[in-house]
Amino acid sequence: MDKDPICGIKRQLSDIPSGKCLMIRHPLSGEDLLSGWTDAAFPSDTRLKIETYELYPGMELSYNYFLGSSFHFHHTHKDCVLSIDHCCRGRIGWRMKGGLSLYFGSGDLSFHATDKCADSEITLPLGYYEGLTVSLDLSVLRDTIPELLKDAEVDVCRLCHAFCGENETAALPASPRIGHIFSEVYDLPEKMKRPYLKLKCQELLLFLSMTGPAKNAVFNSFHSEQADTVRRIHNLMTENLRKRYTIDELSRQYLINTAALKNIFKSVYGMPIASYMKQYRIMKAAELLRKTDDSISAVASAVGYESQSKFSAAFKDIMKILPTDYRRQYS
């Protein structure tokens, strides 16, 4: 695990005031860059940046950098625009049209028609998200498909229908092949971005045309009220780390089936409850070791470990270093 997985996102947002969203647009060659703040009001813990590159008529790519917990987002849309989202780091969830919540995380691809998220509540379960969005306007691409895709006889409309024709959303889980496509996209020199992104977007569509939808490729979707319940359970478990809860105890207290609790928690936060809480405790312990002079035993107790030896073993399992050596690095 990175010591600070959001360093790059913080750098991108270093000039963004709290509660603000900066929109940057790079039109097709020869036109001036457009930049400005959205008029929407966002929570004070939220900072957002969306930078969009028009690549071809009907095809564009946006870099998304988000910090916060949750915020409402509205955008104009056409019914014929397909959004392909790739998550680089963090997790993101949408409360979409129809009352469903959908989440995905690092390395995953998701597909949905933009009218499904035109007016949605976005949640960042880990507090951060970095990813990109490829937007395909099918009404334009029918007549102006790039030459490479035309040579390969890629039918973009048929491709989009294959992934999202009968279902509102679809997904491809993280894989080495997807990772290869996006491995260098997030760190490009400015002068190389547009030509490189043109190649990568076409590579993505060629890959999708050969791959087809994954079996059971629909994300686990669930009613937004269930996601709200799971987030309340998360808040309870993390507000006092000295206290430990069982699945059965939480299930009874919040009137949610144990299987649903486990499945929805993993969908929202990306890990089973026990694994997530172990990681959460250790990350909080690492923060205490860096920022306080509390003894190792006191830190262990503060994050819910009665035994210092069990705490040290858990810390090394997550951080790959003993807590005493970790503190020495930061002393």
C-alpha cells in the first residue's frame, strides 16, 4: 500500500479552493483552451477538477480528480452518449437515475449511458478518486469514425449496444490487459497528450471489440437506501476504533440481512468488512506514529488492539515494516 495514495490527486488540486470545481476544456486543434469554475455549490470538504480533451468529432477524454466524501453533480447530456470510465485509484459510486447505487474501484472499467448519471449523487468511499472518462457521441461517430477504427471495421454503435444494450450499466473488472492500455495515460507531457490519447482511445475500442462484455458484466447494483445504511455502519465502526463489532450485531442493529451487509459493504468500499477495518486501523495507527509521541502500546490500544504483539504483526502485514521501524523513519 502506498504511504499516501492520494499525493498525485492533491498535487492536481493544490490550486483548487474548498467547495470548488474547475472545468478545463481543450477543443480540437486551433481553438482556444476553455477554463472556468462551475456555478454549482459543493460541500466544504470537496475539491474537484475535470480536464477534457476533444480528440475527434464525437470522441473526447476527461481526466477526473476528486477529493471529498460526497457531492451532487449535474451535467447536460444527449441520450446517445456512452461513457466509459476507468478508475486509476480510489473508489467512486453513483446514486443514479432510478434509485440505484453503483460503485467501482482501482483498475475497473464501467460503461453507462450518460442520461443515467446526468443528475446524480456521487460518493467517494475512500475520500478520493482519480480516473478518466471516454465519452462517445454515437450520433456523430456513425458518420465520422476515425480511419483506424474504420479500417478495422469497428462498429461503435454495435459495440456500445453489446456492452449496454439491455442493461443500464456494465463492467469489466481490473485485468493486466486493461492495465496495459491505461498504464501511461495518467502521466503524459502536455505536448504529447492529444496524439497519445487519440491512439489510446482507439486501442481501447479495438480491445473492447475483440473482448466483448464479460460474463455477468453488470455491476452489483442495489437500492441507494441500502448503500446509505452501509455507510452509516461504516461511520459507526470507524468513529471509535477501540470498539469492535460483529457482523451479526451490526445486522440486527441496522435491520439488514448479513449476506446483504457483507456484499454491499464490499461493493461500496472494495474490500470485505474485516479486511477493510484491519487496513483502516493500521492506516490510522501509522498516522498516530508519525504525528504523536504516544507509545506503541498506546497507539495499539487507540486503534483497537489489546495486544501489542498482535498489533505489530498486523502492522507489518499491511505496511511491510514493524511499527517501531516505521516511527524511526519519521522521527
